[in-house]
Amino acid sequence: MRKSWVALAALLLIGCTGPSGVPTLGFINSDVEDAYIPLEGTEYLVLRGDGAAVVLGDGVAVTSAHTGDLVNKKLVIGASVDYDLMFFHTDKKLRGLPREIPRVGERVIAYGQNEGGLRKAEGVVTALDASVEAQCDTCAVQSAFTFDGNAGPGFSGGPVLDAASGRLIGIVFGYVEKPGGGRTIYAYDMARVAEELKKVEDKLPVDTD
């Protein structure tokens, strides 16, 4: 149910807004720079919105579904039914970044947009199968990997990369404020992203021309 990720986004995006990453002039490598897509504009008609996306390859990019208003609707391929993921066409004809699975203790770096510029957040993976509680009777219980860091508003839909290799390990979709300070960031691993993209593409009408 689409309301699954709507409720999820509401859960994970609440709290104080505070600093969101740190300003940066560049990326970990040129491949990440090429694959990164900034999303900036007006969200929900009246609110300033920031987010990010990343190219998966074959002219397809992914972001979080709750930042969908920042993407030209003519480019949208579709959104996941149960997860906070949306896919859209891009004119960046790249192969996509090399990928790997996240590991507990792995140092990571995420990128997003905030206050009109590129931001980065560094952290360490803390869990691989963190449960995200369902917020309605028909909402799916999700699992995600988490990392500690200062990502926040503007990082939704942005890439999470291994800090040493630059390999893509996930897509940010939300965060929670920790009681003692700091944030826990939630991200989908790339296996989940690939699975949801396939589900979306399988539902597309077949071109008979």
C-alpha cells in the first residue's frame, strides 16, 4: 500500500531539523559526481524541498518516494508499493556505480542537498536488518541498514557509499534523532532497490509497436 511509505516518511523525518551534513565542494570520486543528481525546489506546493537521487544505469535513477514532487512527473517510471523508493528516467546514460553490500562497522559517506548546496555526512554502519515498525494496519514492516551520522533534511534519496572504495551500498530514506544526541540514518541496500525497480518495471504496460 502506498500509504505504507507515507507513514514511514512521517515517522523518520520528524524531530529537530538541526545541522544536516557539512558543506563540501566535491565527491569521493568522479564516478559518484557523474551519477549524483541534486533535487531542489518546492515540495508539497508550499514548502522548500531538497533531496537527491543517483543513477542506477540504463537511463534510470532512484530517489525516495517522499521527494517525488521534486522530480518532473513526465520522467517518473513509478514508485514502490511498500518502500520509500521512486524511479525516474534520466538523460545521464551511465552504467551505474559499482555496488557492494553494507557491513557492520563499515565507514560510509552520504551525499545530499541542503541550504542551497551539496552536503556530505560521514558515519559508521551500525545494523544491517533494523526493523522499521508499521505505522498502520496495512503497512508493511520494513527492514533497513542504519548508520550513525549527521545526515538529515536534504539527504533523502541520496547515495550511501563505502568511504574507502566509493562503491554504492544504499539509498537514504530517513532518520531518527537519538535520545542522547546525534542521529541514526536509515537506508535501503542496493539489493532491495534492485528488487523494487524490477517490481515497478514488471507492472509497466508492454509496448506492442
